[in-house]
Amino acid sequence: VLRPFTLHRPRTTDEACELLVRFGDDAVPYAGGTELLLLMKLGMARPRHLVDVKRIPGLGEITDAPGVGAAAPRLTLGATSTHRAVERSPRIQGRCPLVAATARHVANVRVRNVGTVGGNLAFADPHSDLATLFLTLDATIELVSARGRRVLPLADFVRGPWETARQPGELLTSVGLTPWPASTGAAYVKFGVYERPTLGVAVALQCAPGDPTGRVTAARVAIGCVNPRPVRVLAAETRLVGARLAELDDVLDAAAAAAVDGADPDDDLHGSADYKREMVAVFARRALRVAAARARGIVPPIRFPHAVVA
Ligand SMILES: Cc1cc2nc3c(=O)[nH]c(=O)nc-3n(C[C@H](O)[C@H](O)[C@H](O)COP(=O)(O)OP(=O)(O)OC[C@H]3O[C@@H](n4cnc5c(N)ncnc54)[C@H](O)[C@@H]3O)c2cc1C
């Protein structure tokens, strides 16, 4: 049963931030409500004021943002972009198809229709697909409050399970992503038998355009859901740089072992820590093989039990 609350519908972010300050601990931002209303029904959250951010014009826009220096433009996802909007956005499909493909596999269609990117990241559930994938896209989080605007890396924003660097009175307004160049093969693989993923592995292998040797010039590997927070595994990335795509199998075991070392799992209902470490090794190898095939223009056979490959 929901306890009584007042629903506020600000028209601007300034107004929303002012409401958050005015009502302090009694107020929370409210977007799709897929997490918040669940907590309220269970009595785990009892806010007396909900600040509905969905109707703030512009907060759900998906746009190009200027790149820094000679870098390509970045993609900006407004906080209230729904998973469905991300999946269907021609801009995201064109510039970052893996993000659109992953959005298609978040939760179920009811959650995707109303659940937002901002709500997903602000809630910091360790079983988030977006938080893992976005680490490989050098994501930044924009926060706005009466004190001004600040931007911080996603890796610094998510601090632990359900814990972020968001300060009281701050609103998450957008996420910035740096799309990979066209000469990149990437994959997001999630595994699990429950509603939310048990493991998420995001990888990207970048090569120099037109390089016939297919040598990896930059790599990204991120592991999520098994850790208190998603992590990029730099040691695994280092193993991959310089390898030839056609001979990636030579470094796969070393990269997968580094990914396991980077993971910090606990025993829980999703499985024991040892089981999760084993799954990290298995799925890091699988995700890298898929990404390498894609980088070479090959459509790989991708069917793994209880797993989704985006
Ligand atoms: C059945 C189910 C299955 C799911 N499966 C998956 C899955 O497979 N993969 C996955 O990644 N996720 C999954 N999720 C999580 C889902 O993605 C999130 O529930 C959704 O994106 C949250 O967005 P929301 O707009 O509904 O957030 P809300 O419920 O409105 O808010 C969530 C939290 O974020 C805060 N908040 C919301 N917007 C802002 C903002 N702009 N600034 C600051 N704080 C804000 C709220 O105060 C609240 O604390 C699942 C959820 C459910 C219910």
C-alpha cells in the first residue's frame, strides 16, 4: 500500500532543484517510477514529496554534443530518455548501435516503456546493464543543482550498491557517451536466469581504419552485476592492445584471467563468488570473440544458454 504523498510537476530543472531543496529528505526525484514505486509499496522508501521530472521539456532529448578538440561529437542522452526511446532512436542506432541493441534487452517491455536512463543510473542497482556498457563508452554524468552544474565520470558517480556521488538537491540531467570509431567491433553479453542479469560483460576492440593486419589499437572491457559496482578492467584491456584480431585466441585466456582478477564477487542468490568468477572468464572470452568477429566484418554464431548477446 502506498502512503500518501504530494506529486509536484515542475516545468524546469531549476524548479525541480528548488523543490528538492525546499523539502529536503522528504522529497525524491520521480521518473518512470519502476524502482521508486516498488520501494514505496514495500515500505522501504517513504518520501512525502515526489518531484516528477518526466515533464521537464528537453530532459528526454537525445542529441549530439561537441567533441573535445579534434574528437568526434559525443552523444548526450537526456535523463528522462526511456529505454524504449534509446532502443528506437535513429541517432543512437546510427552512432552507437550497441547501446540501442542493449536497450532492447533491458527488463521487460513494460519497464522499458517508462523506465529511464537517468533513473537506472541514479538508482545504482548493481545489476544494471547500462552502467556496465556505458563504462566502455567513457560515460560522463551531468548533475544540476541550485549550486550549479557539474560533470563527473560514470566510474566516479556509481560508488557502490545503490550508492552514488549525487548530493542532496542534485538532479541527474544527462549522460554523455563517446561513440567508438567505425573500425570497432563491440559486444555486450548478459547472462542470468532471474529478472535482472547475473553478469554483464561489455567489450570493444578498436583497429586502425583500413589496417589489413587487423591489429587492436584500443580496447575496452567492463564487468558488471557480479561486483558491488561495475568496473572497467584496464589489465584486460592492456592484454588485448597490439593483438591481431585473427589471432585473438592467443591472448584470450590472459585477458579473461585479468577480467576475473578485476571482478570482486560475493556469494548471493545469483550464485557463489567462485561460480561468478568462472562465469566472468567464460563470458569475457565469448564477448571478445564476438567483438573480434564483428570487427572483421563476420557475423558470428551467437547462441549461449541463458544469455543475451547485444
Ligand atoms: C522487473 C524489472 C526488471 C529489470 N531488469 C533490468 C535489466 O535487465 N537491466 C537493467 O539495466 N535494469 C533493469 N531494471 C531496472 C530498470 O532499468 C530501472 O528500473 C529503470 O531504468 C529505472 O528508471 P525509472 O525512470 O523508472 O526510475 P525511478 O523508479 O523513477 O527512480 C529510481 C531512482 O532514481 C532516482 N531518480 C530518478 N530520476 C532521477 C534523476 N533524473 N536525477 C536524480 N535521481 C533520479 C529516484 O529518486 C529513485 O531513487 C529492471 C527493473 C525492473 C522493475
